[in-house]
Amino acid sequence: MSARALPLRLGVAALAALLACGCSSREVYDSALGWRKNECYKIGDLEQRERCLKEADRPYDAYRAGQGKTQ
């Protein structure tokens, strides 16, 4: 297993645990904010990192609107 695959697997496991506990999709999205930001800080290129952080900070409502779904 590569070093990059481990954080992804841990993130997927955490997401599965949150879903299993009956959390709403908004709660799951909000709880993953810190993890998403930490992944962005691993990006070496400043421009790509800033884009990643901007996307990581996107509010849940904007995320849902971008997915073409309604609440």
C-alpha cells in the first residue's frame, strides 16, 4: 500500500463510520472539513493548494447546488 493510499482509506473508513451512526449528509460533510483542509496542506504547489483550500471551505449548500440536488 502506498503512503498516499493510507489517508484515503482512513477517510473512507471514517466516512463509513459516520454514515453508520445515522448522521445526516450535512453532518458528514461538515465533519470532514478538517480532513479536507489537511489534505490540501500536503499539496506542494501554492496555486493548487489555494484552489484545494477554497474548495474545502465551500459551504454545504453550495456543494449541494453544484451536485444538482435539492435538500
